[in-house]
Amino acid sequence: MNTHTIDTSAPVISADTYDTTAFYADADAIATVANTTAADAVALPSPDASTAELLAAAQEAGRRAVPAPFAETALVARPLLRRAGLPVPDGPLTYAVAPELTIRYAHPAASAVGSAGCSGEDDTLLVTGTLRRVPWARAATAVVVMATAPSGPVLFTLTPDQAVLTSGSNLAEEPRDDLHLAALEIPGSLVRRISPELLDEARLRAALARSALIAGAAERCVDLTVAHTTARTQFGRPLSRFQAVKQEEARLIEEAALVRAAVQAAAAPLDTGGPAAHFAVAAAKTQASASAAEIARIAHQLHGAIGITRLSPLHLATTRLWSWRDEDGDETYWALRLARPLTATTLWPTLTTTP
């Protein structure tokens, strides 16, 4: 299998300098950074890989700070396209959940009910609006969009060159681009009407993919921190020999393990769907986002001043943790989604029912 490697020995490389499309010249391989202790490539899982396998691969991509939309492609875009019955394009893919788009049918059907464009002779759409902060949009072969048409939820694909792209990035300098659409016509062959359940699954998949990336970056923080405290000496002995450092390292390892366990526990429920999937993914993203800040804090505290410099590989992990914490819903958003069904179906009836 061919692999592609990015040399990040330079102090900093902006995400804009990565030719992401070249990483997919071999559909079975994906690039990764080379200045880590890991091997040089993460294999892109086969289309029939299980969710557990995809999560493991996404976690490894997060650990190596892979500068490509690995999780977006493998865990979100490809499965949704297959579920919707649309062809899966080659190359890197990304996604956008955009209920705020203005959508009408390009070929209005004659109807005495509703405004023109609220129903169509076919599924060809006219789409206007902005897809905001789309992950890796400038490098994607296609963007999978979930939105709401007059008939209900729809899924369709578009290519970035069909939109006006405004470049942006997150704290880790990963592309987060805005795509501006002005009455863009989407052929009916690229549109599928989907159920509300599939739209909800899209949000769950995006959150779980981000959680797996956080789990990987957290593991990288543990590796780097343990290596640093073991090698660094102070007052004639390694930092790892000091009790206060040991306690903080234990807390760091504990937080990373919590995230990893929560992500792994969500794999099977996501396959089965229903309330179990909602509960497991909400718990995973809540834990991942809540732990991200604490993991980054401990890692930087134990690294000292060197950890905040671009010369240290720690920033490849911690800037991603800070960014991914908020993307696809932060801990507050998912904690509310986790608690509301429990409150409505279990807790409140228990509190208000007389024995």
C-alpha cells in the first residue's frame, strides 16, 4: 500500500500549505504528520468497516494530528451517502448540517396551495445561503449537506467550486471555510429526501467523530507529557519523581481514559440507532469536550513554558483539543441533550409520582 507523508519538522506549517487532495492519490492511504513517534500513515478503512474500526482509526488520526478530513470522510460523509443511496465520490469529503439555508424547488409544480417553489415536478433544488465553518471545505472533493426543503429534510452534495469560498480556520489552523450559495441549482440526481431520524444520525455521527479525534489528541498529550517529565530534571531528579507531578499525571491519564472509554462505548449503539445511540453519543461528546480543557491545562502545566511554543509538538494536540471541544456541540449543548430525555421519561415522573 502506498503512503503519503508530511514532514512537519519546520516550526509551523499552516493548514493552507497542505495539498490534501494528493493524500488520496491512493484511496487506501491517508497522510499524517511525520514528527511523531508513530508510524507514517493511517490506513483509510474499507467501506464495510465497522463503526468501532472507524472510531479507532479516527482516534489514531487525532493522536497524530492528521492534517486532512479523515474523520469527516470515514465516519460522517461516506456512511450518510450510503444510507441515502447516493454515490460516494472518491477523495476527501466533508459535511455541513445547515437548516438555515433557503431552499425551493427549481421546477415548481402547479399547485393552488403554498407559494411557488414549495413543491416541485422533480427534486431539483435552488439553494441560497451560507454554509458556515465547513471543515476542510477547500480541500474536499464534495460537501455532503443536510438541510430542510419545503418537503422536509433533504441530503445533497455539492463541490466547493460551486460556491464562493471564504477561507477560515480554527485555533489549530485547520480549514473551517464558509461557502456562499446564491440560487445554486442542485440536480435531482444528487438530492435525496431523508427522514428526520437520518438527519439526527448525521448530528450524532459528527459529534462522535469529533469525540474520537479528541480521544486521540488526549492520548498524544499523555505520551508527550510523560516523556517530558521523565526526561526533564529539576533539583537533581526527574520531574516525574515529584509527588505533585505524579498526581497531575495521574489526573491527565484518568481524563484521557474517560474520553476513550466513552467513545468506545458509543460504537455499538450508533449502529443500532434509537434512544440508545442518542444517549451514548451525547455522553461521549459531553465527556470529551469537558475533559479537553482539563487535559490541555495539565499537559501545559507539566511542560512549563516550552509547551506553549510552536517548537514544541504539544501545540499540535492542545490547539486541536481547544478547537474540537466546541465543534459539533460543546459539553453544555450535549449535556442538555443527554439530560432532557432522562428528565422527561425517568427522573420527573419518579419525583412527581406518589408511591
